[in-house]
Amino acid sequence: MDGKAWVKNAQAEKDFHTEMAERELKERMSLATTRISTLQDAVELGMATDSEVYSLKTWRQYRVLLSRVDTSTAPDVDWPEQP
């Protein structure tokens, strides 16, 4: 407050959105890594179906795209589509 009215703290708001985007990025990366790990096991053991081989490729692509996400643009983050 400036004595008369509330003053918006733009930097605090920006920091909050950036922190939330970073948290979401970590969650998305964790999910992708878990999916990739299981699919990679199936491929390496010769147990993968054609669908699983394709899925492994798309999850890997998704993870690469996630690694390029700029969380500093939060709350307007351009998230890649999840496979």
C-alpha cells in the first residue's frame, strides 16, 4: 500500500508466474522421463510393439521440446503438446 491504495508489485507477480512455470516444467519432464524409461526397456528387451516404438520416439521428441521451453515468458509459456 502507498498509504491510499494498493500498489501492484509487478516483479513479485512475475517471479511467482516464473516459479510456477518452472515447477510445471519439472513435472512434465519427470512424466516424460518415466514414460521414456519404460518404453526404452520394452525396446531394449525386444518386447516393444510397433506402437510402443513410435511412442518412444514421440516422448523423446516431447522431452527435447520441453528442454527448449522458456519459463521466463510466464504466464504465457508456449508448452509443447504432450504425446
